[in-house]
Amino acid sequence: MPSGKTHDRITAWGLPMVAAATFGAFRDPAITLALTGGFAAGGFFLSPDLDIHSVPYKRWGPLRWIWLPYRKMFRHRSPWTHGVLIGTTVRVAYFMVWVAAAVAVAGAVAALLAGGGGDGAGQEAIATVITMAQWLWRQPLLWGVAAGLELGALSHVTADFLFSKVRRRKAKTKKKPAKRRGRRSQWSYYGNYKPALRSKKRYRRRPKPRSKVPKRRRYF
Ligand SMILES: [Zn+2]
């Protein structure tokens, strides 16, 4: 798979293209901003590679630990992180759980500070989360941002796919000389038994060079 730097570069180069295409299609600066912002966030922050210790993971800085359970939950490049639509959906849902938790705590603390008891704090926490969810749902550009996030993830997954394809092709061409050398892997038909197919000559060592003095200097 490409390195984090390559993925960043792809996102950075994709940004103007996404912006131009969105503006060309909708002629609306707000939608363009939402979609392009989503694309940047999807590439730089909500990247599929949050499932390993990666550049986007480190980019979260002091908050990076919120992605540790995510890393534990999913194998690298599993369909739950790198799948089309599924990856972004799972990541956004996972992130929203943390946001909801933070909002709930803030609501509870506010209620406690205002002088309510323990019960009031719990109710306030739930109420703040519901208010936040309703506010978020009412945002007119929500789907623009969501489309941008998915597009950012899609560019990542496409790059992953293309790079691994190239690598597989390289590995195929590299295998040939290994075969000619007559090495048999232990998974071959013969197992660990090596049939004597070749003469012993081939296995004889080369004679050692007599002196370490380079040839052309020997005659001086
Ligand atoms: Zn990846």
C-alpha cells in the first residue's frame, strides 16, 4: 500500500479537482465548500488507515487515543475500514460515539455546576446529546460533507488497490529467476525431499581468488 505521505499528496492534489468539479456541477459555493471540506477531512483525518499506526492517526495529536479501540477492533484494510461506504459509515458512527460522550459529559458537568443533583445531571446529559443530534440532522449541508468524506476515503481505497496491484505484478516478475536457480520451496510437490535433478557440478563452490591484490596491479 502507498505510504501515508503518498495518500496525503493524493488528497492535496485531489482538493482543487474536487472543488472545480463540484462547483461546475452545482454552481453553489456553500455545497462546494462542504464537499471539498469533507474530502479534505476524509483524506487527512477520517482516513481508512486509522486502523493502524499511521500518518492520519498521528495527526489527531493529543486526541489520537480515541482511535485505539478502533485499531483493536478492525484488522488493517478489513472491509469495515477500507470498504466502500461501509468504511466511512463505520468511522463516522464510531467518531460520533466519542462526540456524543464528550457532549454528554459537558452537559452533565454544566447541570452539576448549575446546582442540580446526580439525577438532573444524567437527564441533562441525555438532553444535550439529543439536542446535538437534532441540530446536526438539520444542517442543510450534512449530505455534502458526507459525500466529501466518502470521496476522500474512496481516493484512499483506490490508491491502495492500484498500488497493491502494481506490487503484485512486480512480485510475479521477480519470482522467475528464483525458479531457475532450482530452489524448491517446502510447499512444493516434493515437500522437504529434494530430488537430485541436477549434477553436483552446479553446487561446487567457485575457487577462491588467490590474492586480494587487484589483477591489473599484479604485474607492476
Ligand atoms: Zn489504506
